[in-house]
Amino acid sequence: MDRNAYSRPISLKKVRVTDAFWKQEMELVRKEVIPYQWEALNDRIPDAEPSFAMRNFRTAAKLNAAKKEGAKPVKWPLEFRILPEEGKPLEDRFYGCLFQDSDFSKWIEAVGYCLTQHPDPELERTADEAIDYVCAAQLENGYLDTYYIISDQDQIFTNLRDNHELYCFGHLTEAAVAYFEATGKDKLLKAAERYADYIASCIGPEEGKKKGYPGHEIAEMALVRLYEATGEEKYLDLGRYFVDQRGTRPYYYDLEHPECVEKGKEEQQRYSYQQAHLPVRDQEEAVGHAVRAVYLYAGMADVARLTGDETLLTACERLWKSITEKKMYITGGIGATHVGEAFSFAYDLPNDTAYAETCAAIGLVFFARRMLEIRADSRYADVMERALYNGILSGMALDGKSFFYVNPLESVPEACIRDERKEHVKPVRQKWFGCACCPPNLARLVSSIASYAYTQSKDTLYVHLYMGSVLEQEWEGGKADIRITSEFPWNGKVSLEVRTQQEAEFTIALRIPGWCTSYTLDGQPGPMAGEQVKDGYLYVKRAWKDGDRLELEFPMEIRLLAADDRVREDIGRAAVSRGPIVYCMEEADNGKDLHLYRLAEDPAPVERRREIGGMTVTGVRTRASRRKPQEPGPLYREYRKPEYEETTVDWIPYFTWANRGEGEMQVFIRTGD
Ligand code: FUB
Ligand code: ZN
């Protein structure tokens, strides 16, 4: 590992996103998602399942105060999801999913990012007040999880496998760092530190401490972030401990709850759902719950970067390949089965029963960016871009008002309602979810998008994603603003202009997207390999003067893509893509029974500028044929070569599907091969 080559995300305070596409998404988050979410956190959305998140913090604070006055705490049973009894008034107990606190954390994290781009004193005041409630719930010893504070404090850290305390801690910590970095206010950061210190006093390698680790990973990344924000090595040590301890024998979870050990299960598979079946360095294949997995791998990459641990990095690379070469949908979605919201076996990527949770694709982006920090290799950025523009953005409606948790690649509304195997697939986006993990996760990602687009090392600015922005950069050799304009994802033209008062020497490393076979730099064909190009990045080193420009063009051609033959579901099928966008066909354009279409031998794809849900997009039209209606007859009959009639199919960007009412959708089309 060449530690000199590491790069880090640029501070969101030093970048202004001006991009037409991303600005629109960010504005949706700022104007629609964040206010809506705040109402949801406070149970003020009529007809939506209450979140109870803020109520739980207030209840915990009230009980803390009462305890100080000598009140005896009431104990409540620890159930996964606690809903009020119908017709009865709410009690002073915890309500919602046991990880409901994390709803608040994701919200405040998104608020922090938003404030860096758009100062808003009123929003900041609301956030500060929310933080006051949260901090009032914290126990004197630093513990801060309302589920246990309210329900039964004697049970704290007794079920690390299932009960999400360290998950909620991770989200709280990520939020605290983000809010501190955005506003300079450290109240929540101090609370997170106190909580981290309490965790470290209970869990760790020292004699007498629990030898546990999170059942739902995220604390690993969060502790690294806390270490980087505070400079306190003890947080990195705890994060590294969680990574190193995971999957070691005897299994901590066996010791934690011997009565729950799944006896019949092969030892090597036990805890694969939590990626704790083996020590992380011995894990060959991405398995188990997909969100947990990618959060872990992202944390492993963080620890590898900071400790220079090659064995950990090798494991990350292996797991990266396992996902992206064998277990990822063309949309960047991951998690092929709803059973355990998990990865399936290699090449098992069904389209209509896919889980592809929005959060899992988001976690893949976390993992990708961390791998890029260690080594700029366009393989990582290509996947990051694929997930962002497809399997993640599909999670939110174009008006920012409804969301998908599951992102299938094929959908027939009737099947979603009548076929239990597809119950998880919704034909239209939902307003909110009782378990609201995806919408707020999307909000925090979109509002921090610039930290995925750019990373910086001592002497190099890496441009991983193209988007209009103004970056204020400082180099050893001076200061410079870099203005980037781009029309991604619809047009591959990009220009960069350097504004500087004195000559500044540094390198700009530009990703050459994997989807283009050529490009131009200042009007000339740019190199695809050679001295200037390494691992898919073009390195332009100059002593930059004020007004220096680079003009790039990455041609966005319409491409027909096929999956590896081992993906049984996609055999004899093709998908349409253009630049970073994957397309789908919808009933709204092509009528019902999309399965009757077959791509023409000469599909002759053409672009079509069009409006979907208020967004102007580049659509595609291809030539196709449609099976002619059969004569009425028995279900099974003598085979006869079917007749087809020539027609065309209209394709829209996958992320824009289900914005025009309920209807069929399909990403892959039959080719007749
Ligand atoms: O368990 C917390 C979150 O809820 C997971 O990350 C999601 O997959 C959902 O199950
Ligand atoms: Zn989710």
C-alpha cells in the first residue's frame, strides 16, 4: 500500500455543487425530504405509520429526570418492534423498531450536509433543538440508546447480535461528526464521544470486557470517522477491534446467547448473515445481509487505510470482486434475495424477486469511495457511478415525496399483490416506512454527493464523478479554485477551469469512465493507456495559471449490454444503457405484457429527449418486435413458431420508473438468441 498515494474526500465546506442534475436532487432532499422527515420523526404525518423517534428521546429524557428524583424504572419486554395497543393511550415506553433512534441520526446527518451548501438558520435551530432532546436522553455514564434506556437498562449490551445498539451508535456518531463539521457545534459530537468511551469501557480486548462486535455493522466506519474528527486513537483502536474480533472462535454470539445457537447449522455458515462466520481476513465471498456486508467492508477499508494493513486490504479487494463480478445487478443494486435481505449465490440475480435495497447500493458507494481513497482505480468509481445513477436514485420519486426500499429490475403490479414471493416488491413508491431506513439514508448520501465526486491527496485532485461544482483548493504550491461544468448524466462534455492568483502546481486526475472506448481532451483523442493514464485515471500535471482550462468529452453512445451466461435469468436478454444510465421499458410507453417484446436484430437505437415527472431526460427508442396474439386454446399446445410484428420500444432511465402511475417495468428484453 502506497500511503503517499492515499486521497481523502474534500471538505463539503470547500465545494459548491452547481450541477443541474445533482443540484435538483439535492434541492429535493432539502426542500422535500428533510422537512417531511422531520414531520415523520415527530409523528405528524397523517395516515403514515408513526416513527416515534423523537418521542422516544423525550420519553428517555423524562425517565432519566424521574430516576434522578428517585423513581424506580419500569421494565418492558424487549421486542423487535413495539406498536401501541389500539385504542389505548400511549405510555412512557419505547415505540417503533428497536433501531428507531437511527432515523433521527440519519436526518441530522443530512441536515449537516445540507447546511454546508445552503445555510438555513431556521433548519439549524430545529436541528439544535433536536440535539438537545437527544442529549437529554443520554445516561450519566454516556450510554445513549433509547430502546434500552426506556425498556430495561439491565439488559444493555446483552444482545449485540440482534439488538442494534452498536448500529444506532454508529449512525449517531456519523451524524455527530457531520453536524460538527458543518456547523462547528460539538454538543452531539461530545455525546457521541461519551457514548464511544462508555462502549470502550464495556467491550474490548482487556480482561473483564465483553469480546463482542456489532450485529449490524457501521460502528467500524463511524469510529474511524470519530478518530479522524477528534484525533483520539482510542476510537480507531475500538473500530479496529470490532473488525479484528469479528468471526473469531469461539463465536461471541454463541457465548452471548448459548440457548440460541442454531445447532443443525454448519459452523462455517453460522452468523454468515452478520458476516461473522469467519474472521474477516478469511472471508472469500460476500454473504449475508447486504447492507451489513457493505458497511463492514467499508469499515475494513477505512481501518486498512489507517493501519496500512495489507491483509485487510486484500480481503477488501476479494470481497469487492465477489460482489461486483458475481453478485451485483446491472443497476448497482445488491442483495438478490429478500430472505435475510441478503446476497444469494454467485450469478443468482433474479430480476423480479430482487431485493436490491436502496441502503445496500448506498453502502456499496461507501465501500467504493473508501477503496478509491486507498487507490484511485476507475473500477471502483465505475461501480460507484452505476449504483448512484441507477439503483440508488430509483429509491426516490422525482418529486422527492415517495420512496422504494426494494429496487427490482422487473415488475408486474399484479404479482406484487398476489404473489407472496414478491410481496417485498412494490409497484409504486411508498410515502414512508415503519422501518424507515432507506429514505433518510438516501437523504444523507445525496446531500453529501460532492464527497464522493472528489478526493484529494497532497498534490492531486481526483475527479471520480463528473458534476458541475466550484472547488476551493489549497496546495503546497498555492491556492486555486477549480470550476467544473458538466451535463452528466445526459451529455459527456466536461470542462474544468482553474482560477488562481498565483501559479499553482498540482495534478488533476480525471476518471475515464469504463463505459467509453475513446474520449477527447482539448479536442484531441485522449490516451486510454500509457504514461499519463493509470488504472483508468488521466493524470494532468501542470503549473496552473489563472484561466487555464481543460475540455473533455466522453462520448455517450447507446450500448446494448448482456450479462455473463451464468446469470440464468438474463440468458438471451439484453439491456440498454447510455453513459452511466441504465434504461428500462415501462407500460406507460409500451403497453402491457412487456415480456412479449423482442429486440430487433438491428435495434438501431436512437436518443429521444423527453420529460418524465418534470425532469428532462434522454430516453432511447429501439426497434423491436412483439409476439402476435395467440389463437385462444389450451394452456399447453403443439409448438409452433410464433409470429411477430415489427414495432419499437421506448426506454426511460431506470431511476425514473414508477413516476407515472402503476404499471409493468422491465430492464432486460429478450433478444431471441
Ligand atoms: O436493520 C437495520 C436496517 O433495517 C437494515 O440495514 C436494513 O436492511 C433494514 O432491515
Ligand atoms: Zn434501507
